[in-house]
Amino acid sequence: MPTASVRGNTLWRNPKQMRAAWYERQGPAREVLTVGEMKEPQPREGEVRIRLAASGINVGDVKKRQDAYGYGMPYPRIIPHSDGAGIVDAAGVGVSREWIGKRVWCYAAQTYRPFGTAAEFTAVPLDRVALLPEGVSFEQGACLGIPGITAHRAVHIAGPVEGSTVLVQGGAGAVGACAVQLAYRAGARVVATCRSDNDKDVAIRAGADVALLTDERITERIRELAPHGIDHIIEVGFGANIETDVAILAQGGSIATYASDVFRPAIPYWPLVFSNARVYFIGSDDIPIEAKKQAALAINQALEAGWPGLEIAAELPLGEIAQAHEFVEHPPKPGRVVLTI
């Protein structure tokens, strides 16, 4: 058995091996992802170590592995995935040992860092950790990070939404459903657009007042619902939807976009000018730390109030990470994909 000792606030152990998944070059999942053993991490100052039970897979995790953004390999070896959930089992210097044994979810584990949550252990700064509410599963906890924080920022970046009309484009997606719930809880009237009747059901369960199918009459129907225009739009397909957004935006309204269907979308410049529109571009990696903390608090409050969280489409073991990534790339059904560890 490995021996243990205490230095400062850190439970130190002789280095042990852990099971993890990683890649050392970018490319197709089955060609570059490896599952094996490596030395388990130790928490540094200000960090906790989490024995992970589940690791959530975001589209951004897949795109990094594919090098879809053209940034290359920032580190020689990358353990993917930013979101996860588990139990704190060690605390670094400067962190209260009261954290040890707590059920938590974490976010941004692999943001500007080489080692994410596709492993038995991860060590992350305490400001990237939130308590997991009682009754919420580790699998659900692993779904919350990037979608929830992105959604919270998108809802609130332009100011308070209480009493306003908010449109969530793609209200059944991970970010979209979180945005619907958070805007609803913030006191907005929420309209969601969806691609199918099943998606409409997801958006309504998340808190949407109205869910509309996207079709050729979508602009007309939104205008009927909001004759004076939409106050704030949360946008998942900036390139595809910007013309519609401008047509339904209230004077002085705002758009918060976190994704686009095309890399370099064209914009209707003068209609945006004449609307005195504000457009916010949201990248989850660089949302300010304080805003991330506020988002984690709001997400936990929603869960504690009875929000069931996000739909999970598939749970696969760590050893099937390549198949899990392919599921995210070509989803046979909607919902989140989680690795159980």
C-alpha cells in the first residue's frame, strides 16, 4: 500500500498510476486517442484534486482534438475535456482540508492547461470547482460546466433581463437549454426556436414560455409574439440567423453569440447600425473568473430549485472515448455524451 503524509494542507502520497485518455497529435478520434496509465497528479497551491466519476464531452473538446480552429497542439500531450464531476480527495497548500470528501463539479479543467477530466484524477484551481447539490448525479454534474457558464454569460452580458423578451436560438441544445432556464429564472419572457417537436418539448421543460419550429415563417411568428421586437437574442448560428435576428431585434436590442455555422459570416451592417444594436461575442475559455463563479452559483440554484438539468444521450466508459467523440461529431440523437470513470 502507498504511504501517505501531510505537508501543509496537502495530502501527499507516493506517486501512483492512474488510468487516463490522451492524445499527442491531432486528428480522427480512433487514430489519435490513447487510453492507458500515467502518473496521477498532485494538487498544487490553490488547487484540489478530484477523483472523477464522470467526464463531460463538449463540442469544443472534439474540435480541439480535430484542430478545427487551426491552433495546433499547445502541449505535447493533452488529456481532453474541461468538464467533470467527482469527489475531492486532496487539497493543495492554501486550500481548506474541509473540501476533502466533498461532491463537486468542475469546469475549465483543460482551459489553457494540458490535463482535463478524461482520467481517474484531475487537479484544478479551486476557483474552477463548485459543490454538486444533493440529489444531482455525477453524470449530470459533468454536463454543466461549459454549457452552463456560456449560457449564463450569454443571458446576462448585456444587462438585466427581468421583464424583457429573450429569444434563444436553438433552445434545445446544451447551451440553449441552460440559457432558457437561466433567462426564465432571471425573470425574462423566453421564446425558443427549435428544429423538431421533440426539441420543443426540451425547451418548454427548460422554462421557455413559447417554443417555435424554425421554418420560413419564423420571422413573422416572432414579430407576432413581440410586436416591439426582441430585447435580447442568444445565438447559436450567427451566420445563418443574423438576417432574422436583425429583422426581429428591438431598437437598442442586443445579440449574444457563442457559435456560428460558418467561420467568417457576413453581417448586415447598416440594419445593425439603424437598430443601434449591441453584439457580444462569447468565448467560454475567456469569460472572467468572477462571471464564471456567478454562473456556477446560478446553475446550482436552478438545480436546487428543481431544474433536472441537461438531457444525457449516452454514457460510455473511459475506454470507449473514441466512440464517445464520434457520437458528439455525428449524434444519432440529441443530448449530452458523458464518460463514466
